[in-house]
Amino acid sequence: MDFPQVTANRRRFLESAASSYASSLWGSPGATYLMEKRGLTEEVIKHFRLGFVSEPREGHEQYTGTVSIPYLTPAGVVGIRFRSLGEGTKYLQEAGSRTPLFNVRAFHAPETHIAICEGEFDAIVLSGLCNIPAVGIPGVSHWEKNENIWRRLFEDYERVFVVMDPDKAGQNMAKKIMSVVQDPTSIVLPDDVNDTYLTFGPEFIRAKCGLD
């Protein structure tokens, strides 16, 4: 199990929280961060239902002032992570929860290729701004714990792009993923996906993947 079991009550709570935080985003520091620092468009922000915690739901008080990142499946919201806008720990999540793949809706895109990248925002940029279906893995430890299950999700694709950060840690993670995924292609960008997008644009990233 990844996030705590999604009972009917928890599903209603998550849906309500995600909707509330999304409605609180516009005009907040979170919107400024997402659009100016991350380069996301309003359309992409709405598609991924990103939000801002101004009035936290019960149990979310410690996430006040953070950007909310819901984990969405075709069935709805199965968890929420939070991105701090201040100093200290960048990413936060509810106690006792684990982190599954982000953006599993990418598996439903009508494409013969898919990308595996590092973190939620890289997956958002690839999927939403570069038109490359992508899932995000927040850290090598999560892949190692689940690789025997997750690797099977990529078996039917003609091309699996492994797009990790270009630093040593990112490339070590890429090697671990490529050792178990069928017919992977390593894509090494000048920086992480989000920063590369901001500097060079989506066409540069698509060209690196041999698309278009």
C-alpha cells in the first residue's frame, strides 16, 4: 500500500481538500510560484489540480502556506503532497504515507512512448508542457522498494525515456531504472526537466527525445 488505504471517507476527504486548495490558489503566493518560478500555465495548473493551502483541512494545519500536489488517478485523488515555499524541507506528506508513482494518468495517453522522471514537477512539465506522457518518481528509494511491480507498467511501450537529473545522484538513479525497465532510452538534459524547459523550451526537450 502506498498512501493510506483510500476508504470511502478518506476519498471524500481528499477530494474535498484538493478542491478547496485548488480554489484558494489564484491570487496566492502559490500561484506566483507555479507560474513565475515553474513556468506552468493556467491550463496545466488546473489539469493537475494544483492548489495552495490557505485554510487547511483538519490534520493539514502544518501544511499552511504550501502548494498542494494531488496524486490523481482516473478514480480520483488518492493522496496529496505539499511543496513548501520557504526554507527547510521542500516536500511534505502526511505521516505514515508512502509515495507512489505520480501522474499515473499518463498510462492512459494514446502514445507508444512514456517518460520516467524525477519528481512531480518534472512529470508535470513533460506531460503538460512538452506533450510527452510522464510519471514521476520522488527519489531512488521509492523506485528500489517498488521496482518489481512498477517495471511491469512499462513493458508494452515501444520507447521508455528515462529522464533523470544530470548530476551524479540522478544518473545513478537512471542506471537503476534502466537495469530493470525493458528497452529504456536515457535522456540527459543540461539541467533538471523543469529548469531545462525554462531555459530552452519544449521543442528542445522533444528533440532530445527524438520526437517531432
